[in-house]
Amino acid sequence: MISIAHIAHYVFDATITYDDVAPDQRLSHGGALRLLQEAAAVASDLRGYGLKDIPRNGVAWILTGWRLELLERPAWNTAISVETWPRSMDGFLSDRDFLLRSGETLVARGTSRWFLVSAATGRIARITPEVRSAYELDETRVFPGGDDIPGNGKSPADAREAFSYTVGRRDIDTNHHVNNIHYLDFALEALPQAVYDHLPATVDVAFRKQILLGTPIRCLYAHLEDGRHQVEIRSGPEDAPVHHAFLWFY
């Protein structure tokens, strides 16, 4: 078990809320990701690079990928803790890992990848020595073997459109585009009922391009040869689509 005494680690204490549970009143994948997202936000805030610090620093962290493995599903109103630490920080990217526990029980583990971007231009910004010095790193991985979050995907020719939607105001976050949790919401709508009713433990999310207010999106579902269930979120014309994200359930 990874020690929470390490200086690089932050422990976020919370309670599973009503919004975090599925219809069976137990923690959902989306609820777990919300808790991980909140823990990451608070951990960076304590290092001087949170939401309130953007005007001063001129930079912000933008998520580019998730991997979540949901091992247990505690019930509503259960006290939990999220242990998180930055694992790497180089160039334009930073990797951050997570352990979610209920008491001594490991509930979920996750990893994430973040771009540093300029608040003024929205473009990728290099991680400066000043940014790097604000964080303590721990190279410990929650997923042994060095597997990285997939950065890309491709829908097979037989992928079918399974869900369409026009992005509304409720989907937009403080970065003025669709919040990353809603990508999972869209993908879940595209899954066959039998898959949705028995979701695999692990989900990977690779973000390709932000989705803005009013964008008509469509989700393509495919059951891949390796057994994974894939959903691609795209927009634009069929002959020149915009690829927004790929999600894999396995």
C-alpha cells in the first residue's frame, strides 16, 4: 500500500453524494471520476496553481486523458478519501495518479494526464521551472508496467451511430467547454443496454478536441476485436469529422 505520509501526496476527504451514485445507490464511474477531478483541483490549488490562481499565473491545467478502474462500489453517504500525487511533469505534460479508499478498502485507482495551457491564448504552454518547483513528484504508478492512457483511436467501418446530442449550457465548465465528466455521460448513452447494465471495471478516456456550446455531437459505438467497448464522440460532416474523444470500457 502506498503511504499517505509522502510529501508529494495529498489526501482529499469527502463523502459519496447523491450525484455520485448509479440507480442502485452505489458509486458510479462518473461519481468516482468527479471525486478524482475534485481531489486534483484542490491538490493543485494548495500548490498555488488552482482556479483562483489563473489570473495571477496566466496558466491552467487541462485534462487530456483518464484511466479509472472501479474495484468496489460503496453506497451513498459513505465517507471516502482520495490520495493523489503528481507522477511526472515535463515539457507540456504532467501525469497524476489516484487511490480512492473507503476506510482501509481500496475502492478505485486512476491515472490522468494534463496539459498546461495559456489562459490568454488557450494554447499549450511549456512547464517552467517555476511551475515545476511548486510540486513534489512521486514516480510511483498505480498501474504497474508503465501502461499509458491511449492518446488516440479509430472507429472501425462497422461502428454505428448510437447517440446524438446538441451541447447545452449545463454541459459547459469554467474553461468554457464541455466538462470532462460529461464525455463519459455521452458515451454511456451510446452503449448497448446489456453493456451498460454490467459495466466493465475499467474505462479509458482520450480527449482529442474540446466541445463548445451548441455543438451537435454524435457517438459511434463499436465492439472491438480485443473485447473492449469503444465509443467515439465526433461532430462535423461525415466526410470530414471532428474527433473529440475516444472512450474504451473493458
